[in-house]
Amino acid sequence: MNRTLLRAWKYTARLQHWLVAQLTFAMLRFARLLPARRAIELAATLGQHLGPLSGRQKLVLDNLRLAFPEKPEAERQAIARRMWRNLFRLGAEYVFLEQLVDFDTEHPERGMIEVKGAEIFERLRDENASCIFFTGHTGNFELLPVCAAAYGLEVTALFR
């Protein structure tokens, strides 16, 4: 490839990246205009439709074929759509991160976090007891430390 062609290709790639970044920023600014739950769900819906149109879809499907050779193609396509939903949802969640982690123990129904087992946090706080929690990572963010701190517990979180 000659130098002029290589330089033109580099500028084209940069322009494409810049355009994708500008579109992403515009979508995130638009998301801020909506209520958090609506924006996050809209982002997920857009992700399942727009993600498969991207150039990365081939890579996603190639990796899924390697990871799950026994699965039929239709199932791998469904996994890819769910992956795109989650990726776009994650982007929207970052826009509303302060709302996601704003948990009020006095009014838990107002937030976006649902705590099951709040009585455990209360008992640990009231008894000034220590405890080790082992949790699974089931969402995009580790919320157990946020909730425990909201109940006045000192928290050290280890991640692997």
C-alpha cells in the first residue's frame, strides 16, 4: 500500500471513529433528557437493533462460535442481541450513575436499587458486628458495598 493511500485510510478511520463518538455523545445527551428508567430501557432496545448493524457484530458472532460450537446459530444470534442490549444499557446507566447508587434507607422505594435482606444490614449495624459477604456479580455494578455503606456499615470490597 503506498503512503498516500495509507494516510487516506488512517484519516478515514479517524473520521469514522470521530463520527461514532459524536453520535454516542449525542445519544447520551438525549438520554439525560429522559427519566432514568425510560432512558436505560430505550438504550437497551436501541442496542439490540443497532449493535448487530455494527462492524463488530462479525467479531461477536465469531467469538460466540468459538465459545459455544454446540449451540445453533440462531441461539448465538440471540446471545449477541442480548449482549448488545446490555452494552447499550451500561452506557445509559453511566449517565444516571448518581441515581443508581443514591440509596436512601429511610425511603428505599424511591431509588432504583431494591434491597432484599435489609434486616441483615440493620442487625449488623445495631450489634456492631462483622460479617463477610460473598456475592455474585449479577449486574453492571457492584451495589452491595453501596447499600451496606448506606446502612452505616464500614465496607471493604474485594473484587476478582
